[in-house]
Amino acid sequence: MNLQTSITPMSPEPETRNRAASTTKETTMNTRPMTRSLFIFALIGLIAFALTVKAASLAPSNPTVYEGFNYSSGAVDGSTQNGGTGMSGAWSTSTTDGGTLYSMVSGGLTFNGATEGSLVTGGSVRAKRSTAPGGAEMNRAITTVSQGALTADNTSVWFSVLVNTERFSAGNENGTFVLGTGALDVNTPDGVLPSITGGEGVGLHIDGLNSGGSPFYIHAYAIDGGTSAKSGAYLDTGTTAGVYLIAGRMDWAPNGSDDTISLFNITDTVALASLSGGPATPFATITADVDQTLFDTLAIANRQVSSLDEIRFGLTFADVVPGLATIPEPSTIILAGLGLLGLAFRRRNRK
């Protein structure tokens, strides 16, 4: 006779069941806050990453010298136009041959292309030709700190400026902007390049004839020992007035070797956002053996009409082109946030 033994599992005692249920409940309750914390921390990391990317893509320039000409309208007076950064004193101006003084004009120049949107400021500087074909100049000193930062041998520094190739009754003849050793001398006949008496400087020069239909040409410019020269190559801006964002790179060599000044037409800073070193091909280049360590003055001059705005000098291309920035690599906390977000989802899917 076969005996089959039926063994019925014993149910746990009520106390044991209660303890197990309590442990499960506590584990669940302890896990939920942990998962919630992981989600919160990961979310903070992702938000930080998004803000970092936005801040990087909209980063403003960080110039050593900046002048936005945000002044009240009126003639340059030598005392009240003293804003901006990296400069000392105020803008001063003089004329020759019946020219009209440089004036501050309300409504700054606009350049569409900066990643911040349109580059617009509250004012600009302009010199108009009077009834006589005279000239005008204006100048302002930079600080000794700026001078030291921008003029060391064996370095490359940058500048940028908004140039309006506008006309009134005549073209923009001999419109000139330089960093140099003093004010530009405009006591010269039409067609003769402005210079700094016995001095030196580098920058850009605008040609335009006295006829309304003539094109404007923007050249690289150098003054060495009082003798001025412009580059053979130039930017042809055509016969229609327009605003150009011109950037310049100054490659300083020790005395006895030529320094190089290169100009670039910045047509769209968005397209250049990945070029941390600046654009590759200049439209104009000029060389001269100058002693740039003596450069302490921003100088502007013209014989006809010129309009400038947003002057910047800096150590890098990004310093002088607003809106240009390279998106930085994600930081450790952002990577940790992404990892924790994945871990949080994994825990949630297991439940």
C-alpha cells in the first residue's frame, strides 16, 4: 500500500506577514524619493546644459577697447564724449579748409548678421562735407593698460568697426580709421592720403570719388614715418550705400621686421561661429615695419563723408565680433545629470 503524503505549506504567522509587508512598503517608500531626486538632479543638469549652450551661442564680445558712440547728438566737443571702455579723456576734433566738425548722430548703424540679432547701438559718429571741400579729424587716447595689451611684439590682435559707405553731396573720399601715434593730418589736397605727421599707424581706408555713381573701396592702411600707403587689394562695396562689419588682424613683429595688417569682410557672424581663430581669407593685406608699442591713439579722418560705429579692439577674433562664441564641452555635472537621468528611467522601468 502506497502512502502519499500531502504536505501543505504552512502559512506564515500573522506577525511574519505583517513584517514582510511593512518591509516591502518601506522599501517602496524609500525608493520613490530616491528616484524622484535622481529625476530632479538630472533635470537640473539638462537645464544647465541648455542654458550653457544658449549663453555660449549668444555670448557678447569681450573687447579691450570699446566705443559705441552712445552720446547725445551734436558736434564733438572735446569733453563730454568720454564713454566706452579702455580709453582715456574724450574725443576731440578739428577741421581744415572749411570742413565740418565730426558730429555724434542719434540712431546707430545696424548690421544684420550677428547671432544676437541685429547689431544696433544708440548712436554713431559722422562727419559731413561742407560747401567747401575741407577735411575733418577726431581722435582719442587709449589707456596705458590697453596700449600694453594690444601692442606687444610677436602677438596678433584684432579690431572691428561698422563702416557705412554713405553719400551726401559727394563720395567717401579719404575716410580713414587707424590706431596710431597721434591724430591724422587732413590738411592735404583731395586725393592725397591722410597721414600722421612724423608718426605711424595702421587700420583701414575708404576711397570714393566725388561723383555720386562711383564705387567705394575699402583698403588696408599703414602709416610709417609719416608716409601713408594703402593695400593694392580692396573690398569693392559698389555704388549703393551699405553698412559693413570690417574686422582687422594685426600681426606684430619686432622692430626691423614687417608687421602685417589684414582686413576681413564679416558678412554673417552666424556662419563664422565655429571659427574661433577668425575667418581664413582677408580681402586686403598690407605690411609695414612700425613700432606699434608707441600706438596710443584712435584716429579718424575724412575729406568728404564718413560714418563709423561700434569700434572694438581685442586679443581674439571673438573679442571683437559680437555674438561669436564656441559652444563649450559639457561639464562634469552635465554628464552626471545625463547619466543619472538614464539611471532614473531604468529604475522606473523595473517597477
